[in-house]
Amino acid sequence: METLTKDVAEILGLSRRASISKYDLALRFAAGLPVSTLDRLCRAVAPEDNSFPTELIPRATLKRRRAKKVLSPEESELVGRLAQVWAMALDVYQDEETARRFLNEPHALLQGKKPIDVARTNAFGASVVEDILGRLKYGSAA
């Protein structure tokens, strides 16, 4: 789990240290992440989709956040949650394109919904997607 925490911090551009704890990330999320973390995540997960940031945060709100250069704690938690799912997908597939395809194609275990859409709804949705990724990684049916 420590590796996943480090991967999330790396994806978001938060850590230049060798190690970062989950608690460190929790404190950063509570304080509000820089808007640049959203931009980094969007470039990783959906590099061809210019509308992806506004699928996560409404356009007018995002404009205000860009002016202040900081996300709210709730928006920060969303960015962190999606970074964690992205890190797990990369770990499972070992290839960005394949990980993106998994996240953006409807999945039978999600009643035909896209994993990225389920993960962004709330922490429980992200947990369901993480469970599917875990089953894929460790060889049980997914």
C-alpha cells in the first residue's frame, strides 16, 4: 500500500521525497491541492479529452479555482481518489493506453458503466473499481 501512496503522490506531482505517508496525503487533501494536480491527473488519464476537467469540476467553479490556484478539500479528495484508481490501473496493466481503455470502456461488473465514471461518484464507487482491478491483478474473475 505504501507503493500505491507513493504512486499517487507522484501522479499528482506532490512529493519530491523518497517516501510519503497516507497521512501526509490526507493532510494535503484537507488543505486543498493545487489546481496543477488536477491538470496532471487529466493529462495522464485522458490526454486527448479537453473536456475531462469539466466533467470532474463544473466549468465556472474550475475557473474560480484556477484564479485562486487551489482546489477545495472535496475536489482534492476526488482528484486523489481518481489518482489512486489510475495508479492501480497502471499497476495492473503496465501500460498507459491499456489502463485508459479499461477506465473508459463500459464494464459488465459495473452494469455497463465506465470504471472512471463509477470511481468519480464517491469513495465507495472507487472501491468497487479498485476491487475489480485487484481481482484482475491477482487472477480471480473480473
